[in-house]
Amino acid sequence: MTTIRSLSLNENVHSLCELPVLSGTTGPDVINVEALYKQTGMFTYDPGFTSTASCSSTITYIDGEAGILLYRGYPIEQLAEKCTFLEVCYLLLNGELPTTSEMFKFESTITIHTMVHDQLTNFFKGFRRDAHPMAIMVGVVGALSAFYHDALDIKSKNDRDISAIRLIAKVPTIVAMCHKYSTGLPFMYPQNKLSYVENFMRMMLGTPCDDFAPNPVLVRALDRILILHADHEQNASTSTVRLAGSSGANPYACITAGIACLWGAAHGGANEAVLNMLKEIGDVSHIPKYIAKAKDKNDPFRLMGFGHRVYKNHDPRAKLMRTTCHEVLTELGLHDNNLFKLALELERIALEDNYFIEKKLYPNVDFYSGIVFHALGIPSNMFTAMFAMGRTVGWIAHWAEMIADPDQKIGRPRQLYTGATKRDVPKNHNTSS
Ligand code: SDX
């Protein structure tokens, strides 16, 4: 980043301070306010960080006005069409697409780390069978650090690299175990002869009693869906991972913090909420009623899968997800799927409504993903775990970038205090009374 000019902050004609303006390779310039408090005794104030850059990064770029998403400079549309998810993982972690030999080595390394320590299965027995899979994910992924003492030195690049491999390799196994545990079916062990997504689909949907023949159309669709979920700049869960990592916490704890944050319905929990919403709407004839509810300030209902903090144009992932959804439904002979038809009609009506047009509320990545997962036979309470499986590599890439940044320090925001000023406990106050 380069300092391109300085900005004077004035108050009542007096110059309060001069702040450097920094420029990146593309996107908005930033005002470096690091010296603001020292020079003015004031903080900035930006709840929700709508205008705040928390870091510099080389990983993902979003132009929300233009609906552009780049992973290491490559457009998401091209990556989704021409690459596999593991190639995108390599790109996000290393900054460049892999050569054939690099890809072979990376994929082979991931493959041999897909199994989890057998004692990890004991953690599941402590959960009720109907526990939400994200609650189990938080518990089990967080417990991984109890098994990998050999590589928890975050200052060691080698330890960071092996932790990244272990998480990318093992999270799908744990996601599949969450599903199996909820059904009472036995856990499925990984099979090294299968590809990353074939392996996941077999662990998730297969049983020990039958040979699992993965459908190549569905495998490619899920591989693409993981690419679409892989990273998204400084979203809430990624920022959570960065903040947790800034304290020096181990990578498993940081990724667990990201999983916990992703669970929220305003974030990664939206895909499950979209499917529940579509089921609640039930019929195209009910759409106007729900559009009216979404517009009613007194009604907490929001159109799940619509809107985005950054995209004020179409979310490029939603378009790709819609196409993938149609491919999967056609392959499965479900092209007249009522939920999909309802979603298409809901999207059409919403995008013609002035409320959504004026507030620039477009379908986001979560709007169609739930329908695809549902068609693939994945239960709705597993949808956010699927999102976490794709996003794990993005979280790790940002965590590693932050740890390797020589300027990084523990994240410690300040506040605008509006509480009681100093006061004394009443002299006659007696705790035993
Ligand atoms: C993800 O950040 C990321 O990158 C996230 C993500 C990623 O890949 O990591 O892209 C994944 O989280 C996608 C978003 C999934 N969430 C949902 O689909 C839930 C429904 N969407 C909303 O909750 C909302 O749109 C957010 C949370 C996504 C964005 O909220 P903002 O940016 O804080 O916007 P806002 O709440 O201030 O809304 C602006 C206005 C408000 O009206 P006014 O107060 O200005 O009158 O738009 C309205 C909101 O009421 N609005 C909606 C709406 N979303 C915003 N009204 C109805 N339905 C909606 N979905």
C-alpha cells in the first residue's frame, strides 16, 4: 500500500491533525487513523464497521457496487467454471494457482489427512442425537487442538501449513460425522481413492452396507458450491477468526470461533433460514404477503437470502448458485421442484418491488444454496456446516496472512462510553442487608 496524500482534520478552523491516505492496488483508498487518538484524543466511531478497513489483505477483493468477486485477482465466475475446489484452496493459501505437480502434492497431502483421531468419535457421544450440527462442530473442531500438540507454534510456517492441511482435510470428515451421528448411522471412514468431494459425499450420504457411486454431475456441482463459499474478504466470521488469531490463539480455536460466528442467521445461518422461509411461504400465491412483511418496519421478518452489507448489486455467487441449482434439479429429475419454482418467483417479484430496488436488496449466496443442498439429500440443519466446510480455507488463509504480517498486533477496539460516570457506593450500603 502506498501513502498518496494526507488529510487535514479541522475543527473551528483549527487543524486537529494530518492523517495519511493510503491506496491499495484497487478499491477505495483508506484514511490511516492509527495516530488519530494520540493527536486528537478522539476515536473513530463505526458500529458494524460499515466504513472501516480492519487490515490490508491480498486474498479477496469485492466490488459491491459492480457485483465483482476476485480470489487472488481471478474472477469467481472463471474459477467456478475452470478450477476445482482444491485448486482454489491452493490459490487462496499460496496466492497462485498450482502447477500440475504442485496440485498433485497438495491433493495427496490433503487426502492422507482426512481421517480424524479415533478418540475424537468419543466427543460425539456426549451430544444429544438431536443437537444442532453447528453446536457439535464448535465442540469437535475446537477439540482438534487437543490432538495436535506437535504443530501449534503459530510463529512456525511449517506448523501453520500443517494446521491448514489438517483443517481443510478433516472438516469435511467431521461435517459428515455430525450428520451420521444425528441419524444413528455409523460413521464412514474416508477412502483415499476418492476425490475430495466424492469422499465427502460418500461419508455424508453413503453407508457401510452399499458401494457408493458418486454422481459426477452432483460431485461437480458440490465442488463448485464449495468454491463459491471459499472466501469473502472481511465478513463477520473471517473478522472473528482474525481477531481470535491476533491474541495468539491456536488455529483450531480460531477456526472454531469462525464457525460459531457463521452460525448466526444474519450470516451463514441464512441458507437454513431461506429453506425454512420458502417452506413457510409454501405457495406462490402467498409471496405478496411475505414481501409486505419484509417491508413492514414493525415486523421483524426479513426476506432471508436477500441483502448484503457489501453487494449493492447482484451477488455474483447467487447467479452461479442459481445455475448450479438448476443443473442439480435437472440431473435429479426435480426441475419442477416447487421450492425452486417458488424461489424463482420470489426473486422475480422482489426484484420488481421498489422497496428492494431502492434498498439495493438482491439475492445473496444463501438464497439458492439451501435448495441445492436439500435436493442433494442434505438436511437443512446441516446447511451452515456445509458453508463452514467451504469457508474453512478462507478463514485459514486470512489467519495465516494476519500471523505473517509483521505489523499485526492484538485487536483491541475502543468505544464511545455512554454509561454512568464515576460515583461512590452509598456509605450506608451494606452487602449483608
Ligand atoms: C452472508 O459479509 C459477507 O460477506 C457475508 C457472506 C459471506 O460470504 O461471508 O456474504 C455470507 O452472510 C450473506 C448474507 C446472509 N444473510 C441473509 O440473507 C439474512 C437477510 N439479510 C439481512 O439480514 C441483511 O441484508 C444483511 C445482514 C445481510 C445485511 O445487513 P446490513 O448491511 O446491516 O443492512 P441493514 O440491516 O442495515 O439493511 C439496510 C436496510 C434496512 O432498512 P432501513 O432500516 O434502512 O429502512 O435494508 C433492509 C433493512 O431493514 N433490509 C431488508 C433485508 N436486508 C436488509 N429488508 C428485508 N429483507 C431483507 N433481507
